[in-house]
Amino acid sequence: MNAIPVILFAYARPAHLTRVLADLRANGVPLILACSDGAKGEADAAAVREVRSLLRAVDWCEVRLTARETNWGLGRNVLAGVTEAAAQHDAFIVWEDDLTAVPGTYAWLAAALRHYATDERVMSVTAWTHPRVTPGDVGASPYFDARAECWVWGAWARSWRGMTDEAALAKLA
């Protein structure tokens, strides 16, 4: 498995994105597939331009920027961005512009994606779980559950197949 990209979803929050890019740099992320949503209106246009400028200024890894001309909204943007990445990469990590992480997060997720790449029982991996649902006996150890998390998660093209069916798309329209 080659370098695992981070699909980074960004909107109009340059201060948030600045922190996230610093975290991704500290984590040694080799490739960012950035999906920058379009402005909802004139009030957000300057912030969207600033976000795109920050993404274009990254010089410590490769960044492939998809700049949406119109506002797709988070759901549609994520669905399209992940689908596009899954068509080109066996595995990927999904990150949003307001999710910070400690050093080692990317390496941990990438290692989990490599380890479980052929285990079809595992559909995704995550570096976060809500404290209310974390089993009390696991401590800091990884564990399996039947939930998918939406904050900093990774998956494979194999497990993403079918996520773009008509029912899923209709819910986002």
C-alpha cells in the first residue's frame, strides 16, 4: 500500500485550518487531497479564498486541491471527496478543518489501515471515540465496536463501495 492520503475538508475557517495544517505537518502526512467547499454567499467568500491560499501555500507535502465553485454543503462535499479518493487510492484518512490531533495520530491510523486492509470484517478505523461509549475496561488500548465515527477516520476503497447509491445521495440533496 502506497502513501495513505488525508482527505481534508475545508470551508471558511482559516484560523482552524492553520491549526489543522500544523498538526498534519507534525504528523508527517505525505499527501493531502483537499476539498474546499465554495462560499455560501459574499459574507464567506473572503474566508474561502484565504482557506484556499493556505492550502496552496503548503510546501511540506503534496496537496491536490479541489476547489468547489459553489457551496455543496458538508455532506455532499464529503461524499464526493471520499468517493473521488476511493477511486484512486486503496486507503484514505478523512479529516475536517476543525479536528486537531496529537503527534502519532496519522501513523496510528495508517498502521491500522495497513494491518486490517484485507480483513473484510473491519470497515473503518478511527482515532476517536466518545467517552460515554468507550468500554470501561479498554483503557488506552484499541478495541472493536459496531459504530462508525465521523471524526478523523480512515477506510478503504473496498469498504466505501456502495456508499454512493441513490438512497445515500437522495438524503444529501
